[in-house]
Amino acid sequence: MQSKKKINMSLKTFLTNIWAGIESLFDGFPAELKAAIHIGVIVTENIKNFVDSPAADILTAIIPGDIDNEIKNSLRAKLPEILTELKLADSCSSITAPQQITECAVKVVQGLAGDVKSAFLHNLSIFIAQTASNGKLTWADGVTIMEWYYQNVYKAAA
């Protein structure tokens, strides 16, 4: 019988190795997927930090102006649908205008707290990135990559 070699690894080292693996995966992504992930994080952050202004078109305010027009138009069309499908609140269910759906949903999101808010924003960022990637980003990849990108690229740059 062979003796089993005991491996001592701290949790921090283990997680560092996982993050390194995810970074390697991200580095191998095509530029379009990297851009879609970035857009997912930016739009979600814009939703989280939106300040209501009667003069502002909320969709214009939360969707970055420097992205490709085709992606921007797709997000303007799909974001209200995504927010509706997530069924944020009963108070938003009877609204049909995209601008009003988005305004209502943003107010509900801003009223959430703690882990519920974080979980909702994480899921929303994945849906947005999937839309921006034209469906090329899978949910499974998005779950891991979005968290890694947010923690290691977006927050590091902030």
C-alpha cells in the first residue's frame, strides 16, 4: 500500500489558485466577450448608483455612451425586458413603457439591502453581459467570470 501524501494548503492559497485559474480563462476569451463582461459590470454599477433626475433618460444614463451602437440599442431594448422578467416588485408589474419599467426597477433595486441586493445585481450583470455578447456568454461562465472581473479588474481599477 502506498501512503497518501498529505497536502497542507491554506484556504487563502486555495482561493488564490482558483482566482488565477479564472484569470487564465478570462485571458483566453475573445475581445467581444471581455467587452460584454465589462459592459455587464458597468451597467449594473450605473443602476446601483443611479441618481434620479427628471431631465435624465434613465436608459441613456445607465448604458455607457462609448459602446458600440448595435450593443447599445440591444441593451436599450432588452434591459426593460430583463428587469420585467426578474419580477422585482408587484409595483412594476403593470408598467409597459421601457423607461418607466427601468425607473421602477432601479428604485426597487436601490431599496434592497445586503446579500439580497448583491445577489440580484450579480445576476443582473450576467444577463446584461449575455445580451451584450449576443448570447455568446453562457450563464455558467458568466457566474464565475463576472464575480472574478468585478473583484479583480473593476474594483482594482476604481
